[in-house]
Amino acid sequence: MAALGERVSTSEGAGGTNTGGLVSDGTGPGGPSSGGPSSGGPVPDGTVPDGTGPGGPSLGARALVGPPEIVTTKDGLASLIDRLEGSPEYALDTEFHRERTYWPRLALVQLAWRSKPEGQQHVALVDPLAVDPEPLSQVLARPSVMVAHAATQDLEVLAHACGVLPSHLFDTQIAAGFLGYGSASLTSLTERFLRVRLTKGDRLTDWSRRPLTPSQISYAASDVTHLLGLAHEISAQLVARGRLSWAEEECATLLARPQNPVDPHEAWWKLRDNRHLQGVSRGIAQEVAAWREEKARTLDIQPRMVLADLALLSIAHSPPATVPALRETRGIDARHLRGNAEEEIMAAVAKGKALPPGSLRLAQTQPMSKELRPAVTLATAWVAQLSRDEEVDAALLATRTDVVDFLSGKPAARLGEGWRAGLVGAPLRRLANGEASLALDGHGRLLLEDRLRGQHRSVS
Ligand SMILES: [Zn+2]
């Protein structure tokens, strides 16, 4: 087995979407997955998490070395950052709360890495309530790979707390999607790949309380303890199936995606029933929602604490002409109207009413043309079959929106680019062009077959 954390130099500097060398030799325990994995079937009865898979000791088994280090000082953080220098990869997870605040309130940053040369694993918990975590930006900016599980929110939190995103990302949930595991939990993947059963933590635990309880500490540590081992096992199987580059591409796409928060002028898209707004109401909804979003950011409170959705929609539907009329609007709470809020809302209403047509921001969801519907139905059925045949999570292959975008010829449609182009886009194009047809194989399985011109005649 390749040395852990060994960099594969060929994937370095190639530009594009490499994750910086998180590559195994493809001989991990279990080998290429076969026989239709389900997302997280339990470890068979009697299996103890001893970490001895068929291919030798599992990486997860020797992962935890003593209790995690807890970093609460500037010097401690600086030392941690020094020790992480030169690690080709590190695992990272965050715990945060966002019930009342606009910005996520970071409560813990967990890191795991392996020291060189002996490969011993270390786990550290950085306490952002005790020390500003911003210097971790130095770690993120290095050309090493951050391994995380379902990293979308972690990225958002890191961007806010540290001001940067990791230079490379390996998301174990995305990567496992290319082995047929759809939106798999970390627990199910460590069971499947490492035969390690993670202790279930209390999902509703308060991460902002101090001191953290021993069970909080061990739960937080376990979120990163097995990530590097898991990433290596998944990578090995992806290499064996020639799919590592697909996963890398998908992780790079996640990293390149614009982080929340949204443009305030698009905040109204999140309103329930926004599609029922017509005419000038849409402009008003856009401007008042933008005002609300910006106010919420400034005050670091939830937008609905600035102005309830009901009040916002009422204002958009029947815009008040005067401040007294505003005060009578449904859903308006006197607490919403403190400070200059009344004047600001009235100004937003006026701006929304006078919005030039080109300034209205509409979500990109045009209704699908009727002629496209049969093609979309067939294509969607085939994508589901392809997902089973290839053992790739269907949501990764193509969403319904992807199919519609591609078939309606939208420029830069996802199915026409990257790894999807050959696997999904090209066959769909043939289907849409009449060069291929869909048939059933007699056992309920859909087949996409070449359609020889002239051989098949329309019955009607
Ligand atoms: Zn966690």
C-alpha cells in the first residue's frame, strides 16, 4: 500500500481540478465495490470494529492516539499551524450554531493530520470562543488537501471565520457518491469502508457551552479521526474504477461555487409563494427583501427578526402609501419598526415600484416547453437506470433541471461539460436526436440502444 499521505507528483501542478494528490494505489481492503452498495448498510452482526479488513489493518483502527489536544491560546494555535506545515492533507470539521444569528457562530474547529515520517495521527480541537481562528487561513491557503465530509456548510463557516477557502478539497460524501452511495452519512461510510462504528452524538448538543463535556469532546474528535483513512479507502476504490478524476472535479466545483450569503437582490427568491407575485409586487418584494437581508447582516440576526415573511409579502401585495398604513400592514410587529426602519421600508417600496424592468432579478426557472416533456421523461428514466448500472449517485449524475437545461440547449449546461459529457450528455444527445432508443430488456431494465435508420418504423 502506498505510504499514507504520499503525494503523487503527477497530479501536482497539472492545473485544473486535482485535489493535490490524495491518491491511493487502489489496493485498499474490499477492493472495488461490487454488488450494489446501499448507503450505509449496517456492519454485519458480530463484526467488531477491530479494523482488520481483508487487506490488512484498516486505517481507522489506529487512528486515535490519546485524547485530542484542545487549543485555546494564540501560541497554541501558532504551534498547531506549524505542526501542520508539510502535511499533504488534513481532515477538518466544524461545529457551529445559526439559530438566531445571520452569520454562523463557529463553536469548534476539529483537525486531524498525520505526522511525518511515522504517520501517527493527531487530533486537535481549536476553540474559537477562546482564540480567534483566523490564523487557520494559513493552513487553508497551503497547497495541501482538506478532507471533509459534506463540506458545503463547513466551507461557508470557514470563509466567514478565516476569510479563505481551502486550496484543495476532498469531500468524502461527494467522493462516495461515485461508488454508489447517495448522500451517505459519515457514520455509514466509516462502517462500510473502515468497519468502525462511530459513537452517535447528541445532534442537539450545545456546542457553545463551556467547558465542553467529555462526551462532546470525544464526539467532536470522532468527526475527524477517521476522515483521512476513509478518504484513502474511497480514493483507492475510485482509482480502481477510473473515477478519481470525476470526484476531484466535483469537489473542485463545490469549492468554486459562490459561497453564501446570496446577493440581497435575490433574497426574495427564498420567499414562499414568490412565484405568485405579479407585476409591480415583484419589484417591491425584491427591494424590501434586499433591505431586510442587508439589515440582518449588519445586525447579525435572522432576516425574519428584521421583518416577518408575512409582513414582507403583505407589503409587496398591497404596498402601503403612508407610514401609518405600513403600521397597519399584516404581519408587521411594532418591534420591526424601530429606528429608521419605517422610512427605510417606505424607501424600498418606492424603489421597488419604480424599478426599471431590466433591474428585476428573476430566478432562472423558465417553464419547460411542452415539446420537451416526453424527452425529459425518457431521459430521467434512463438516468435512474444509469445510476444503478454505474453505481453513481443519481443526484450526482444529473438532476431533472440538468436534463431540462441540456435538452433545451442551454449554454454551458452541466451535462455537456466535464466528466458528465461522455457518461450522460453524449448518450442523451443520441436519444434526443433519434440515433438511439430506449427499450426494456424483459426484466424491467432500461437499455439505450443504437437505432438504425429505416429499420424501425413508426406503427401509426
Ligand atoms: Zn461535526
